[in-house]
Amino acid sequence: MIRHGKLKFGKLVSRSALGAALAFGVVAGGATISTPAYAQKGFSKPFVAAAQPVQEGLGQIETQKNSGADVSAAVSALKPQVEAAAAAASTPKDMMTAGQFLLNLGTLGEDMMLRQRGVQMILDSGQLEAAKVPQFQYYLGNFAYSNKEYATAASALKAAKAGGYSESNLVPLMLQSYADAGQPAQAIAALKELIATQKAAGQPVPADWTSRGSLIAYKANMGKEAAELATMQAQADPTPLNWLNAAQMTRSFNQFDGQISLDLFRLMDRSGALDADAQYTRNEYKEYIETADPRRFPGEVVRIIDKGVSKGALDGSEQWIKESRQTASGRVASDKASLSGDVASAKSNGRSAQALADAFLNYGDAAQAEELYAAALSAGGQIDRDLIYTRMGIAQLDQGKIAEAKDSFTKVNGSRAPVANLWLAYAETQA
């Protein structure tokens, strides 16, 4: 089961967040409407007739609101007049001011639909100064999302981002808007473009972008993208839970055999994923032990059991845990004693060298394991090169040989590639 921390957008645009830009009569100059001057100011006569009482009413409600009074009844009473003014708007100036009316009444009455319509009308008027357009696109996206008009929200938020507007929740909200509109592929495509732009500018990719994107991709069954984004999230924010999610995403969309799974569990161990809360790691510990096998990799099994018990993920009194540890620990001494004498003879045979390297890696002797994996590659024969390069990379990483490990992981192909890519990502965080 994939675990994600609760994802939050933060608050949608509040009345205070709109600030002076949305205050009555401020946007684009917000000229006061008077009948004698309407033509010179670009207003139509019908709009002026409808707008004057609205202008006065909004001012009165604003004063009442500021004094702490309940203005809900006053807002409801003024709404038909605001709607009439909006319907009478015909010139760009009319539309700009009518949009302000809708927006201000919606803000005073906390009516998201009025606010959305107001911002949309302001943008459609063409009267908003260019520097403020991205900001108002952001407002439009927020209001539209709140009103469950997800396609409108996604389009507006994308325009806000393209216009250079910066707000912490903008990209996650845009991605979720696409997803809620039934367009997860567009969400991921937009995210990839933004990630490419960030990287080209030498800027880090925010973790909340990748966390939102990975969850969207996961729910849309976009396995490759889900794993890639979860991995990027872990690189950007290398917490145990993020590495656990990256490993689980990788596993969820691939059919790994036991040996590939073992190397994925080893990644969980070394990256700290197994240090996540015990409620999230119990199954991973149990499957790790079963996959490693007390008879095949006894040293590793003993260590993982002891670690799991110390973390509270395993119950040391549970019968199968006790039996597994007993079986493994009973083999360690004799198994380790036999290894050193086999090194010289094993190097001339690829399969023998590979098997012996596996044994040394299981006991934590990374240097000897690396030497034997290299010997296996040189000897050739019936060997699994992708397995060897994966585990040689692990042995190198265990020794702090970051560059060598990265080189080894890049040589892995086939069904092991997803796990090797995850190891490569982890290695990059160790440099």
C-alpha cells in the first residue's frame, strides 16, 4: 500500500489576501462613475444608470463590514442591482467596473461564484494593467477550483504560472485541477514542462510539486511517471517516508522476482525508508526477511530482524520471527568461516565469483564483494550482468565510492532497471 502524507494546498484566496488590488475602486484606477462624465470616461449611459446605486451600496456595506456588523442581509439586497449593472455593461470600462462590483460584493458576502465571475469579467475587459494579469489569473484559478470548475481553474493557473506569478500553492493546485477535471495526463505533461524549466534555470524542484504529481500519476495508473516523481520527491526531501513511497511506487508498477525485490529492500534499508513509522514498515520487514531467506543470506536476516525489533516493526516473540532468527544465527559462524578459503578459486569462474560476492555482501564485507563481482564480470560465462552491476553498485556505495556506484547502476538494463534507477537516485543524494 502506498503511503502519502496528507497533501495540502494551503488556504484559497481569502479576503485579506486580495489586499489593495481588490479594494473597491482601486483596480485600474477605479474611476468614480458620475452621469455628466460617463462618456468621456468610456462608460455607456445604460451602465452608468445601473451602476450609481451599486457604487453607493457597496461603499455602505464596506463601512458596515469594517465595523464588525453582519452584512449578509445587505449583500443579498444589493445583489440584484449588481447583477443588473453587470448585464448592462457593454464597453471595456463598463466590464472592468462591473467586474469590480461582482468581485467586491462576492468578497463582502464570501460568495465564491460572484468572485469568480468578477475576476473573469475584469480579465475579459482588457482594462487590467498587464503586470496584474497573472495575479488575477491566479485568483480566477482559486475561485474556479473552489466552485468545482476544474478545467477553468487549470487553464487560469497555468496562465498565472506562465505569466511569472509565484505562490506556493499555485502548481500543486494547478495539477490537482487538471486531475479533478479528468485530465491526469495533462497534469503530468504540465509538471514535466515546469520541472524542465526549473532544472534549466538551475533551480530545485519543490517537493510539493513532485508529491502532488506522483499521487496523481499513481491514481491514474501512470506507473512510470508515478515512480519517477516519487523518486524526485525523495531526492528533494529525503525523509524515510518519502524513500518508502518511492520504493513502493517502483514496486507497485513492476513485476519483480525475488532477487530484484531483495535489492529493492536493501535500498529501503540503506536509504532510511525502513526507519519510517513502524505501522508503515511491518510488511516490508517481513517480506525482506522472507526474500533474503535465513538459509541463503543468514547474516543479513539476523541484522534485519534485530533492526525491525528495535524499531518496533517486528515482534521478537512472534514464533516465525524467533524461528527465522534462530535458523539464520545458527548458520552464521560456519558460513562465514568457509568464505575466505573460497575466494581464490572462485575468481576464475563467473558464477562462483558472483555467488561468493553475494555471500560477502550479505555479511557487510563490501570491499570483498566488490572485488568478486568485478572478477565475475571478467570471468564471464553464465552470469547475470544486470544483477552483478546492481550489487556491485551497492557494494561500492557501502564503501562511499559514489562515482563508481553511479557508473555501475547506469549499466543495469532489463527488468532490474527500475530498481537500479532508484539506487542511482539515492547515490546522487550521497555525493
